[in-house]
Amino acid sequence: MSAAIGPPLYVDYTVGRAGPAIDIRAMTLSSQLALASLIVAAMVLFHLSGLAALLALLRRHRRARSAARDMAVSVMVVMTVAFGLFALHTIEIWGWAAVYRGLAILDGWEEALYFSTTTYVTIGYGDVVLPHGSRVLGAIEGANGIILLGWSTAFFFNIVDRMKLLERQLEDDVQRSRG
């Protein structure tokens, strides 16, 4: 990457010319906070809906009649939840990336997705940064990501814990039927 002279450039696609980034990318603190609040609210509602859908899917799970079949079903349930949570977070990361692209804050999808992913999971390498006037969005994405990841972790732990309880109940039922 070469050192830029002067302010970073953006391309104004409506007129096809380049200009300084500060003209189009700068947002006031209050506009950043308002936009970030709307995005966070949308992400929380989406996440809640996704968890509710996973829970509804899991409620269809019934105890199997044999220990081997129960183990296989339990593995499938855990895998379904894990992939479902991963899908939720992927969509949420893409949502933040779409905001950065829609506002022309970041130049391409690869850069927007990379920045969004590292920010959402709070890795934050720092090799891609938002320009002045939009940095608060990135900070709030990090807070949003860590809260939603924590929520998913609690949900996943609860599901695995319930699976252990079902396994113990099955073992008790088997022992009662034998004795």
C-alpha cells in the first residue's frame, strides 16, 4: 500500500469524478449515534427472531427410544444450533458491511466485510480503519457484536445443558425399565 498525498479520495458515482473523502463521508456525532442506534435495534430484533426460530425448531426434537439414536439426534441438534448461530452472525456482519458500502465509507465489499468481521468479533487488527466522521459506527458495531456473541454463547450453553439433562433422563428411564 503506498502512502497517499492529501486526503483520501472517494469516487462520486453520480458524476464520475473523484473528490476528498471528508465531503461525503463525514457525519456528525449525533447522526452516527442515531444511525448506529437504528442498526443495533434492527440487529437485536433480527437476532431475537433467529433465536426464536432456532428454539421453535428445537422444540420439535423428541427423545429417541434408544441411547444410540438419542446420541445421534443430540449431535444433530447441537450442529443445527451451531450452524444456525453462525448464520445469524454472518448475516449481521453482512448488514454492517452493507451500511459501510451504502454510505461509501469503505471502498469495496471485501474491505467492508473484512472490517465488519474483525470489528464485530472485536479482533480489530487496525489495518483497515474508518475515516474520521464515521469511526463511532465501528465502535458501536464492536459493542453490538460482543453483546450478540455473548447472547448466542448463553443460548448455545443452555441448549447443550438441556441436552445433558435429556440424556440423564433417558439413562434413568432405561435403568427403571431394567430394574
